[in-house]
Amino acid sequence: MNKKARRRELIKKNIPLILMSLPALVVLLMFNYMPMFGQILAFQDYNYRDGIFGSPWVGLKNFAYVFASGDIARTIGNTVAYHIANTLLMIVVSVGLAVLLFFVKSKRASRFYQKSIIVPYLLSYVIISYIVYIFLSDDFGLINNFLRNMGMETISWYTTPKYWPFILVGILLWFGAGIKSIYYYGALMNIDEALFEAADLDGASRWWKIRKIMLPGIAPTIGILLILDLGKLLESPFGLFYSVPMDSSALYSVTDVLSTYTYRGLMSADIGTTTALGLMTGVVTTIATLLVNAVVKKIDPESSLL
């Protein structure tokens, strides 16, 4: 049987699977590949009258404008700092939660805890912003009411930048640690039970099991998630950094990240510059993913993606 006949036979055999994957392929094409054509706007002085094909070409001027902007260094610094802090703290918190879940013997209690800790992940950042506002409102916020009752001076949270790095990182951990812990918990459940039985026979403590069995057992999962997270070095959840601080200009010094900066550029119809910024972000993300993967592969080949 020649190659064409084998190919036809393979396609005929997998027609049900091809039809099942077709909607996902269409969505992938429409939302991930077709928009890539719009990247040419990064090299144009785009205007709505002339459109994509008629707008004048400006070469790399949009990129030069991005780097000449006085706010871009601060914005990139905020984005990278929040992402690294969240990634590293997320590993510690989510792995800790997964270990605690693993030692819960009651299946009913374990299912209850698993469902409970992923609830924040099911909320939108708009809802979370109003939950935060209930605590931080200047007039009737729970924290300021408590401070008043204690005879202490209240805090204008939405005009005081110094508190927000801790608030935002805390929300990121509260939002994502639960779902990440489920990933690690699944990896823990795949560790050979005989290792724990042997450790029990030798009188090993729980701390010894964590260090010698559990952490090495989930190291590949940690490595893969670390690559995926650090690869998105210049990405940040727009909903969090826009909605939760209520887009307060007084907080831009610590809450402004690339996603919110790009949004404000789009609102001012600066299409070329914002496209250039998005293209730069995509390139940096790709390079960062490959670099982190190379480092992880050097340390532990089984934990890398490629």
C-alpha cells in the first residue's frame, strides 16, 4: 500500500475524531491565527479612513515610540515583578495545599476541600473587585470601619499606592492557588503507594515523606507549570489590574501593567503603537518560554516541555 492509500485509510478510520475536533480547529483558526494578519499594523500609521491596506507605512517608528515613552519602563517593571512574585509564591502555596489535601484521609472531606479552594477561580475579576471594595471602601469599608471603632486613623486605600503590591499579589494567590493545587494533588495521587508503605515500615515522618517522596514525585509537574508560567513573563490578567484598583490614576505607579497600558492606548485610538507593544510582548513571551524550558531541561530533562 502506497503513502496516499495509507493516508486515505487513516483519514477514513479517524473521521469521527476529525469531526469532533473540527469546531475547536475553527475557533483556533479564527481567534489565534487569523488575527495574526493584523500585526502589520505595528508597522503602519493606521487610520480608520485608509484602513489596513491604505494606511502609510512607518517602519519601526511605533516601536521607537513605545520605548521612548516615559511610562513603558515602569509598566514593564510592574508586569515582570508581579509575574515573578506570583509565580514563585504560587508554587509554594499551591504545593503546600496539595500536600495538605493528600494527608486528608476522609474522601468526603477531601472532596469538600477541593471544591472549596477552587471557588475563587470560578469568579470573575469584576466580582472580585466589588468584594475587595467591600473591605477597602473609604466610607463604609469593613477595614476602615474597624479602624474607626478602634480609634485609629482610616486609610484612603484607592489613593495610597504602597499597599497595593501586597493586595494584588494576595488576590492573585487567593484566585489561582486552589486550582493549581488540584494539579499538584493529581500528580501526588499518581505516586506509587508502595513508596509510602515502605516509608511507614521504616518509621519515616511526614516531613521526610514530603522531602524524599512527594516533592521529587511532582517535580516534573512543577517544572512544566513553571515553564508555562514564566514563559508568560509580560502577560498579566487585565481584569485584576484594571477592575480591582478601580482604574484609579493615583495607583498607576504600582498597578499599571502592560495589559492596562495597552487598553488605554486602544481607547485613545493609538492602534499602531498598541499593536507594536502587543507584538513585542508576544516575541518576548516566546523567547522566555524557550529559555525557561532550556534551563529546566538542563536541570531535569524529564521536567521540560521539549
